Amino acid sequence: MTDTPAADPPITRKPLAPLAGHGCVRVVDPPEIAITMTPDAAEISGLRLIAEADQARRRVNPLA
């Protein structure tokens, strides 16, 4: 048995592309394992998720 450390996962530079549904937010084709993102990709992904969550919420309750 060797003490070789596991290789670092590749860093994703592409932000997630969430889509608002009716009361839900869908992330199309997310990776099946944890991902490592650049700070910019993580920030953009977070902002996109917040915006799509707001839109999904408004679809359920348009008066809010």
C-alpha cells in the first residue's frame, strides 16, 4: 500500500446554469460528485441560483 495522496479534483471554471420551474429550481447536468470551482464560477453560480429561486417563487405566488 502506498501513501500517495489523491489527486486534486479539476477546477471548474464554468458556472452552474440553473433554471426556474414552477416552485422549484433545476440545475441541468450537475456533476455526480463534489466539484471544485474557481471563486468567480462559485459566485456567479450563487447569484444565478438566487435569481432563479426568486423567479420560481414568483411563479407559485405572482403577487409576492
